[in-house]
Amino acid sequence: MMTKLTGQCQCGAVRFSVTGKPVTAFVCHCTQCQRQSGSAFGMAAWLDQAELHLERGQLKEWIRQTPSGKQMACRFCVDCGSRLFHQVLGSSYLSVKPGSLDDPLQFSPVAHIWVASKQAWVDIPPHCLQFEGNPESVGALMQAWQAVH
């Protein structure tokens, strides 16, 4: 089912809407997500067949290499620097940062990845899947999402 989401960056300069099919939401404890969030982890809500519409503002893009060797586009507000979207180049999945959404509560995570580098004080709920690094396939994350939605 296609969903329309709305949101904005921290300063409000970027306002967006995105439509797509939500397929999973998860927490990532890798050191890259810790650095980009300035916190213990990053969160991601993946949408398939996503169409992004900027209602106002501009995004800047920075491309980084992932541990698997793929290229990931990281998009953020040019004014305040809030990270809003990630997308592995060539993938049909758009990763939206749930904290940027007007209604972030609909994206409760079903999994935690890169738990090998999580902060020791972070407790993971027992019902969530856990992966030491990247899961071999995102299929398990998508199945977990479908089971609760």
C-alpha cells in the first residue's frame, strides 16, 4: 500500500513529502550512523518505489562508501545540515530519517543492525531482530515489518 509522508528538517527550510510503500524500519548502531546522528545510533524507515517532492528548500548530497563497497547518497538540508534521506545508489529503496517526519510514531523499529558496535548502555527490546553487522538480506527485516503492519 502506498503511503504519503510529510516532514521537514530541523530549521524548517526544507519541507518535503514522499510517497512510497513502507517496507521496514530499523535502528543502525554502526559507527557511521553514530557519527552522522551525533548519538548512539541512527534510524531508517525504508520505502520502496518512493517519490520525493521538495515543497521548499534545497538538499545537498554527499556520497559515501558502505562497508559492503556500495555507494550511498546522503541528503541533507543546506542550511541546518539535518540528515533527511539515504539511498544506496541503484536501489529502489529510499531511507527516510523517521525523526524528520511529522508523524514519526508509525515507524517503530523491527530490527537493530550493527549491534557489534552499539553502545553498551543501549537496551534492545526482545521482540526486535538483531544483527551483528549488516543482515545478509533485508528480507528478514521486511518480513518482520509485514508481521506487525
